[in-house]
Amino acid sequence: MDPEIMDFYDENVVGMISKKYGYAPSEALPLFLSSRTYRMLADPKMDMWQFGPPGIFDMWESERETGTPLNSPYLKMA
């Protein structure tokens, strides 16, 4: 995926993680980058960009809570 698009998602999703969970961005970034959600987003075959940052955040949060981003309502509707 285009680096500018990934930067956009990194900035926005990390901001959402920081805001909701009280992490500094420097703490939230590795949490996002090491997630399965991020690997799915980075895979151009998956077209995950279509969900926008709120959807990607929801997938990351589902992964955090249940162990998999596949439990996100965003993916259940797709």
C-alpha cells in the first residue's frame, strides 16, 4: 500500500488508541504496528483502506479484546 496512505492510517488509528486508552503515541504506535489488524491493512489484496480509520480502529480493538480482528462488526458486515 502507498506509504502516504499507511502514514494516514498510522496517525489516525494511533491517535484513537491514545485517546481512548490513555497511551502516549509512542506507546500506541508499536501496539498498532505489531497487530494482525495492521498486517491486514498493509496487505493490498485485502482492500482494508475502504473501512477508514474508525473501522480499522474497531478491528484493532476487537483484536485486543477477543484475540482476532475478525470479530469486528465491520468485517462481519463485509
